[in-house]
Amino acid sequence: MIRVLVVGLGQMGQSHALAYQARPEFDLVGLVNRSDVALPEALAHLPVEQDFDAALARHKPDMVAVATYSDSHAALAIKAMDAGAHVFVEKPLATTVADCEAVAEAAKRTGRKLMVGHILRHHPTWVALIEAARDLQGPYVFRLNLNQRSTGPAWEIHKALMRSTAPIVDCGVHYVDVMCQITDAAPVEVRGMGLRLSDEIAPDMYNYGHFQVLFADGSCGWYEAGWGPMMSETAHFVKDIVSPGGAVSLRAPQGIGSADVEGHTAADHLIVAPIGQGESVRSFADSPGHQGLCDRQAAAMAQAISEDQDLSRHVADAVRSVAVCLAADQSVRTGQPVRLG
């Protein structure tokens, strides 16, 4: 069994801990969080420690799952790998490209497995979308967004996240990763814009952002993310890819609010419309929900460890996604496009 320590017990951290608790490949040996936190019944028997260094030294885990705020990801991941543990880290991998590269280098240096929480890679509907889009062949136009009308506790979570990370970075890495998997071409330029729509966030932060990416093969795409009670529920879910050969799209289930965690990855229909062949609709009504996807990530991590899988391409893709999104953030703040090397 893989002895795992989870650090960070917010929404994602608890979901990952529940996955490890339920799966036979894992032995959940400890939980770490800086403050007191209410836990679900399945985790309530485990004490919550506040000192990560002490917990790491005492438990000597085979694996550490990092689900803290983004600005602490790099330091915790490197410390865990230096202690001999494999690491699963939530996205984004880090908040600077240099820190992302340092984490990637630590994985290479220590020989530990490093997996990043790009949850869409484990979603059957999204996997089918990528395959269908590649069948149409490029160049591509990507039209993607994830706006969230967050209120109450959801808005508090978003405000906490925005102390270190803008929405287009926090969520954008998922969708840049999808773009890059489909086109398989290097991103070469990013253009961004954004706006601060609330006095409840820092003066130098914005809770709405939109960016465009240009690729070496001529493909182009945009991603949009807005958080807060002012956001519209209309057209909050756009997942559409167009090529000379036609279009593929995802349709979200009805009745799920934009800020509901189940709605972040939900997609129950794939619509494929090749030119001259009519439109086909494939149902994915039985696709896994949020917890099911966390379970799949846990299974993938266990398999990577047991089979000694090479995750270097996965890590390189995660670094690249952060680089693109940080370039978008830079463009928002400077008003200038950013060329990528």
C-alpha cells in the first residue's frame, strides 16, 4: 500500500483525502492543515496536524498530496520529494515559471513521481472531445470559458484564492492544457485583458479575465474566467472547438449552477459536426462527478507509482500551461501582448 499524507484540507484537499481513504492502493496516514477544519465523517477519525515538516518527518509517507493555496505548492512539493515521497500537487503547479521548473527539476533529481491535478485528463467526455477534435485536424479555433457566479461560501473561497492567483491562471491551466493536447503545436503569443469588479478583492487583483493564445501552427483560441456574485449565468459554459473540418462541442448538464463544484468539469454530451456529414450527439450521462474524478486521479497516481511510469511529458505540459497563463496575467497587467520563447 502507498502511505499518503495530505496537506491542505480545503475543497480539493478533502476530496483527494476521501479518494485515498476509499481506494485499496492507499493508506491515508495523516492530514495537515494550518487551521481547524470540519471534516466529513469518513475522515473524522484522523487527527489534523498543523506542522507539515513535523508530519513529514514522523509519518515518512510514500506519497504527499499537496492541495494548499498555489503560492505554497512549489516549496511543499520539493520538500516532500527531497524527503523521498512521490507527489501529487493540485494545479497550478506553482505561481511562477521558475518555481514550476524547480519542482520539475526536483522530480528529475530525486526520481520521484510528480503528477499535477489536471483533472480533465481523467474525464471521459473531455478525453473524447480531444480525440474528436484531433480527428478533424487543424488549425483550430478554441472557444472556452468557465465563469462562476459565486456567492456566500463559494465567493469566500474565490476571494481567498485571489490573494495569490488570478482566475485566468487558477482555472486557465486546465483549458490551455486541452488546447495544447489538441493542436500539439507550441503557443507563441498571448494577449490578455481583465477587470476588477469588486472592492472585496485586492486593488492589484482582477476577478474577470479573458486571454487569447496564438499557436505555431496557426491555431488560435480564447479562454475566459470570471468569479463573483456579479457574474452572469448566461453562456457561462462554452466549450467549442472549430477547424476547417468542422466543429466539436461539449454541452453541460442542465440545472447545475456555475459555481457548483459539480459544474466545473461537468459535460454530459459531446456534439461532433464534421463538414458534410451531419451532426452527431454522444451522451456521457454516466460520466463521473467531482469525487469520481478525484478517485480516478488517485488511481492514476497509484498506477504511475506501481508501474514506474515516465511522467516527464505530463510535467512538461503542466509547466507550459502555467507559463501561458502567467503570460496572460502579465498581458492583463501591462496591456501588451507577450511573446513566448
